[in-house]
Amino acid sequence: MFAPLYTADEMRAAEQGHDVEELMERAGRAVADAVLRHYPDAQRVAAVCGGGANGGDGRIALRVLAEAGRETGEDLMGADVVIDALFGTGFHGAPRDDAVAAIARINDAAVPVVAVDLPSGVDASSGEVAGAVVGADVTVTMHAPKVGLAVAPGRFHAGVVEVADIGLSGGATQHRRITDEILQLVPRKRAQDTKYTAGSVLVVGGSPGMSGAVCLAAEAAFRADAGYVAVATHPDVLPVVEARVLEAVKAPLDRVDELAQRASAVALGPGLGRGDDARALVRRLLAKLEVPVVVDADALFDLEPDDWPAARVLTPHAGELARLLGRESAWVDAHRLDAVHEAVERYRCVVLLKGADTIVAAPGEGALVADAGTPALATAGSGDVLTGIVAAFLAKGVDARLAAAAAAVAHGRAAELVPHSRGVVATDLIAALPRALG
């Protein structure tokens, strides 16, 4: 279900006891092989090499490429491809002035760039970028992917990532990437199931002008294989929900406690609004409900930590998380791992930070990173769909952390299965969910 994502310290531990020169030889050959495969017509290959092992890998790559008949050197003028071997996994912080100039030379060469291990300027352990950074077209990373290649903003500079086997054995890592196999944890409907035992979801949300959010969450919960979905919404929104979500039971918000009695999980917040009444309802339900609750959208507004009686899953995007932490959105975007762990510490529950690299974290656990999906997920209502999926998986009895992780994968797979790449809307994701779940 999970694949390792290495930090710099974890890579150093994995390399202990191995011959450094032998590792560098294998790494350099892997880089040269990638250049030849990706750019077979390149006649001249240049490299910018640092003073450490990463630079050694780059120099070995040049030697192997020269043996293969390519013209090589460290002068970027006239190069068809540039190898970025300036910094390795040990880099952190902002590059010094001389390195900034070297990074600028690489980026200004206006030719394909192949990075060794990760683009120079990216922190391997966090994905943070504190200054100048190389924009790579291909990254050849040794042994296994690094955290910085999976977590933004680092991932946006890596291009195509290839993993090179250099003879190291696997090891435990704090952070891990979520694989499609996690969907096997989501129970299928059994012959003896009823609509309630297959997963009963209550969606609480919707207000005038925002009826779509609650409809999308409810529809997504059904398509994520919940057996029963009820919707508690603003009375003025009921006609819309009645017309749109045919299979769901609907009732005004003043009947939410009645509907909650049959729910095995609750989705709270889509389109709910942020008025005093809505905020009071959120606080009351979170304090009272003894079933798992996914907390999204308006329910995250002005949310205070509490000793909740059951599992809670918060699903903010960067702006919502920034507001919860009293920070700027730009800070969250630049420090995604730190931000999600800060939220976990503050709220003592599972937190799913949405984005191209959806990050799931829980108290006492490392981060789980889901990188499935396409840019098509950047569409209105996509988050409401994710909320419905999380709620369905919670209703089926999946552990909160794993339900959030599995939902992120299902959400991404659905985006990949939509037959068109442009003009994707949230309802396209819902329609693809059954195939995404296999």
C-alpha cells in the first residue's frame, strides 16, 4: 500500500557500509543511460558539478557519455543537454551566491536538463525551495524517491522522475507514498449487506447559492459505494437537492440529529455557510457525534480544537489550512509538510492537505503522500467530491487515516480515468469513481 520516500538522513543511513566509489560509479552510469535514452540525438552534453558525491556522479556520467561517443564538458555553450550535478540530498536552505549563478546558467541554457538525484535547490527531506532552483526535465534519483520529489514545491521542478537501482537495500522511512493497492482496504459490498451495513453517510451542508457542494458530496459518497446517503440541508436548498440527488434521503437542518442516528459517518461543511447558526451547528455536531466525521469547506471556518468523541478528518486546501494555523497561504505552499504536521499537533486528528501532492498525516505518524491524478482536479467542486469519498470509506469502517489516504488515491484515479483532459468538471470525477475503485 505504501512506497518509501526518503529523507536525507534516511539515505545516509541506507548508504552506510557501502563502497562510496562503487555507488558513484553506478549512479553516474544511471544518469548517462537516462541521457542516452531520453535524448538519443544529443551530440554534446555538459554538466555543472558540485564538490560532493553528487558532483562525482555527474563527472562519471560525462565519462560514460564520452565513451559512448558524445562530446562532453562543463562548458554549457552549445550543449544539447545539461546534467545538473550541483547539489545532492544533503542540500538544505538557500543556495549561496556562487550556486545561484550556477543554477541560473543551467536554467538559462534553454536545453533539456537531467538532474542527479533531485534538482539543485530542492530540499530532499521536505520539498521546500528556499531560493534559486533548477527546473529539470528528467530527474534520476538513486535507490528510491526522496520526499522532495513528491512534495511541492520541489515536485514541480523535478520533471519525469526515474529511480536508479545502485545496489542499496530497502529501509524503513518516516514518510511514504500511497499506492493504488490501498484501495483493497475498502470493503466491497457483501451478499449479506444491507444499505445501512454497506456504509451509511450523512452529508450536512448546503445553503442558498451553494447547493451544488452538498449535492456533489452526496453523489460522490454513493459512487464511492456507500449503501445509504442522507442529506441535511437548508430548507431553501431542499428543492434543488430533491431534484439532483434522487437516491438520497433529504431533510432540513433541524432534523439533522434524527438523520444522524442512522449514519456510520458524517460529511460536514460543503456549502454550509459561515453564519453564526452554521458555526454553532458545526461545533455542536463535532462535540456530540460519536461516529467519524470528515470536516471540510465551511465547517473548517473558525474551527477550534476540542476533545472530540470520535475520529475527525480535516480536509483543508492551502488557504483553509493557513487560516486554521493563523498563517499566510504562501507559507503553507512553501512548507507543506511542516504545515500539515502543525495542524495535526493543534487539532489532534487526521489532516488531509489537498493539492497536487495530497498529504495525509495523523498524530504520531509520518506523512502519507498521494500524487495520483492530473491537473484536471483543479476544478470547482473537486474538493466536495473528495469529501464524499472520505465519508463513504469512513462509513465502511476504514480507519480514519487510511480512509483519507485511500480516498485521495481514488480521487486521483478518477481524474486519470476521465476520457478528456480539458474541460473536466466535478461530475466527471463522480462518474469515473466506480471504475477507479475497480
